[in-house]
Amino acid sequence: MSFQFDARARGVIVLAAGGTGGHLFPAQALGEELVRRGYLIHLMSDPRVQDYGSKFPAVQIHEIPSGSINKSKPLTFVTGGIKMARGFLKARDILGSIKPLAVVGFGGYPSFPPLVAASFSGIPTCIHEQNAVMGRANRAIAKRVTSIASSFPKISKLPDGTQGKVVVTGNPVRDRVLVAAKEEYVSPTPADPFNLLVFGGSQGAKVFSDIVPEAITMLPRNILKKLSLTQQVRPEDMERVEAAYKKAGVNAELAPFFSDLPARIAGSHLVISRSGASTIAELAVIGRPAILVPYSFALDSDQMKNAEEYAHAGGGWIIEQNELEAERLSSLITKLRFSETELVSAAAAGKAMGRPDAALRLADNVERIALESALKDAGYNTPADDQSN
């Protein structure tokens, strides 16, 4: 999609996000909606943005220095602190130059310096939390921001005193996801091809390269004959995974990354995936049954919480990574392949959980905090002022 930027735009809004798909995809979705409303978008991120930023609707992308801080590694307090300070100074200078109406952060440490700089500069700020557990960068800035937007009705590890700032918007999904969501789910009959999609988030997942090929080769012959498999595979695993499927005679399309993943989700009958926030949001909006394998080393078990939300809604099944065995996975795939009612029910339950209007809701919230700030600067009372009186 190409974006036309109007010199008569309504103003500038800055989006700040870590440079992974999980942070950038919802930021991109909000950016697409704000551009439609006439705003100019600037993005602040880290060098990883180059992998995903080509489709981002920004007039300019700024790389901001940042560093993570780990309590178990004291040296990171020095190295990370220095990088954060450099990031703050660079973000402050940029914000002073472009004078945005608001700054919206999507988590990840690269979002922290721009939000701090905006806060000190009196610019309205909003953070969006994609996960059911608030991330560390968002927790660190939550008390300073104007508003907190949430994907889920309840957020774990929300700092004390910030509940009143929370607005539930859902997790914004990109325009291409909304297009894919128009394709209705049709479960396969025993005579139809069975489309299985396997992916591990934007970075892939080694465990799927280790376990899924073995599980697939254990499937009954009548399933293998009709199986159409698409799997994301890391480059370092490609040769061995490709060889395993070739030996088993499996019809498989393998790649390190699929730029058209939403369309592939829509074309699948069953998904096997991680349970990052953007993955869950896209599965829900499109409405597809999923076997979820949460990343087991996440610091706050956020992927497990996300998976539980989707599974409890009826959209999928959870297998913890330490319990992911080829025989168990193969057995579940076999069961679901011939459970038409169960697949249709899971697809509908997942879709019922989806929030296709999340970008609209978040854009409304960003406009609200920007307008309230402008009114306050002009000497008018805002709804927040009236409530406090």
C-alpha cells in the first residue's frame, strides 16, 4: 500500500516502538488509520526497523539509541543507561523540531526515550500494551503517560495508581489483516486438501523445526496425501527441514519469512504458532483455529497469558513447549483433521474474540488526548478537569 502525504495535514503524531514485528505491526496499523485521518506520522525505533519498516506509513523513520537493563547483569545499568540517555537527548531534539500533537509508544526499550522526552516536554503521551501482561518498558513509563491503551480487559502487572488511565481498545491489526478477515472459514471435508500453516512469530521458532517435521511424518497416509503444508523455517534450519519433508513426500512450502502471512492465515484450516500479541490479534480478527505453543522463556510469561485468553475463548489449544512432543502433536492434528464441527466452532470463537476496530478505537483515543491538551493550553476545561473538580 502506498500513502499520500498532504502538506495540509492536521499535524504530526510520533509513534515509538521496538524494532520487532510484535511492536511494529500494531504501530503500523495505527499509523495507517491516522494517515487516513489526515495526520503525518513519524516513527522512532531501533535499527531492526529496517526489516519491517518498508511498509510503514511514516514520512520519516528515526533510529533512536536505547539499551535494555537487566537486574541480574549490573553492567547493563551502565551501558543501557548511557544508551538511554543518548536516546532521550536525540528524541528530545527531534520532538522539539517536528512539534508533534502526541507521542504513542508500543513497548520495547526503544519506545522509552521518546516517551520520557515527550513527557518532559509537555507533549501528550499514550502507551499501548499488546499483551495480557504489561511489558517492562511500558511499566517503567506508565505513571508518566497521559493514557494507557490495552488489548485485553485485564492487564497483569499494571502499576499502582494507573488503572484510571486505561482504555480498552484491542490490539490494532494492519489493513492487510482486515482484508484477509473477509475470507470466511470453510472446514475441509475428508476429500478436500488440508491446509496447515506453521509459523513462529517474526523471528521464527527453532522448536517447530525440531518437532513439526517428525510429527507430520507420523500422520496417517490418508492425511499426508491431502496435506498442504506451509511452514516458516529459520535459514539455519532450512536444509534439514526441507530434507525431512522431501523424504516423507510431504507437499511443503518453506520460507524464513512470509510477507503475505495474513492471507496465508486466512487460507489455512489449522494454524500452529507461537502466541505473541500480534499473532493472537491477527488469528482472532481473521478467525482461525490454532494450536498455540507459547515461548517458554518469556520474562513475564506474556505468551502463555495471551494463549490462555485465546484458548479460553474457544479459539485454540495450548501445548506448552516442554510438553511439545512429535507423537502428541501428530495425534492432535489427526484428531482435528476429521473434526469438522470442532474446527468450525474454534474458528468462530476466535473471530468473536477479535477486535477489527482496534485501530479506530486507538486513533480516537490519541485524538482525544491531543485535543484535551490543546484545549487546556488554550485555557479551556477538559472532561478530565471537570471530573477532578
